[in-house]
Amino acid sequence: MIKVLIADDEPLIRSGIRAVLESTVDIVVTAEAADGRAAVETALACRPDVALVDIKMPVLDGLATVAEIRRHLPRV
């Protein structure tokens, strides 16, 4: 089972991505976040296999978010 974190500031986008991913047997969306800082905190809490991160987000942009997640969880 592949655990996925979705980080996007648009709720409709998050729900659409969730629907597509969860239609696959081997993927489960374990968490969602609406901004970069929340994405980092959520990743640390839920330890996903994959973080799907939007580039333009409030609080912390996607590139900084990914760098921060990778610093703490290098296998994500």
C-alpha cells in the first residue's frame, strides 16, 4: 500500500486528486494539507510514502515545503 499526502491550497483540487488516487487499489491518501507549513507538520505526523505538493501555496511555497519534508523524511 502506498501512502500519499496531498498538499494544495484549493479544496476542489485536493478532492479531485484524492478521488483519482483512491480509485487505484494500491494507493491510500492518508492526509491532506492546505498550506506548506501544514504539509510539513502533517508529513511528520503521518509519514507518507509520497507527498504530492502544489508549487504555489500560502505560508510556505511548494519548493520550500518539499525541501523541508525531505530534510526530515529523506525517503518521501
